[in-house]
Amino acid sequence: MIVRIWAGQVLAGRIEEFCAHLTTQVIPQLGQTDGCLGGELLRSVTEDGRRVLVVSRWRDEAALRGYAGPMWRIRPVWSEGELSYLAHPPEVTHFLQIATPATL
């Protein structure tokens, strides 16, 4: 499994609207994408709270390539409308899961 982290810095005054868009449009669409095992939206708890992460889990590299294209390792996926919410283009990083979350 590969964990993909899409990170964006949202413009001042747009965070609520952008989070609503991600929650109603992007996350459900990810869930319907072949090879996507799930995703979640995280918002920073800093004073301005304008940084967001979309953390998605993917079956394998082939699934990520199918979703994000041949440059999946370095190219984030976004729609043109999403860029109007962001201070700059988003970034993407990937991780292999080494251990499952512990139950406390």
C-alpha cells in the first residue's frame, strides 16, 4: 500500500469553502477511483489553520499511475477551479506503510 499526501496552503478567507469542496466533491470521487483504498481530509490546527492535507491510500503503484499519470511521484492532481483557493500549487509526497495504526 502507498500513502499519498496532497498538501495545499489555502488563501485567507477561503478555508471553509475549500474544505467543503474537498469534503463533498474530491474525497467521494477518490473513493470511487480504482485502486484507492480510502482518503481523509486534515486541516492544520495552527492559528491561521489554512494548510490542508488530503491523505489517500492506494493499492499499488499501478493504481496511482492510473489516477495521477506517469509522473504520479511528483505531480499533484487538482482541478483548475481548485487553484483559485490556493496560495500556490499543491505538493504531493508518498510513503509506504510499514506498520498499521496501533489501537490504544
